[in-house]
Amino acid sequence: MQGGNAAVWLIPRCKTWRESAGMRIQQLALEAKVDRATITKIEKHKGISKPLAYRVFNVLNKRHRDSLNDTIEITDNPRKR
């Protein structure tokens, strides 16, 4: 999916992974060093930049003992939900 010249990235199962890790939105935002609105945007399936997607993903992956796969969990395809 293209937004201008920059691709936008999605983490379709962000909310599922956050909740299963027992995290609140604010806690994930703080650990990923993003604002709360970014997490809310992700969980509403809105696109974000690739660097932000990886910051959030890396926190979730750490909470899940490195068991998540970025090539599956981060996508630029809005149909992969």
C-alpha cells in the first residue's frame, strides 16, 4: 500500500499480542518509545512508518520470548489481517 512515496506498514495482530503479553496500550507505547496514539492507530489497522512498526514489534517480540516472526507480523499489505 502506498501513501505518497513512502510505504505504510501494519501490524494486524498488535492488539492480540499486546493483550496476551498482559500489556496496556500506555505500557507498550512507553517501552516502544512511541506515543499512545501510535499504538491506537496500529490497533485500528492504520498504517505507520516501517521504523515505528519495528519499534513496536520488537517490544512485543521480546515479551513473547522472541517467538514472533517479523515477516509474518509486519506487513505493507492491508489485506493480510
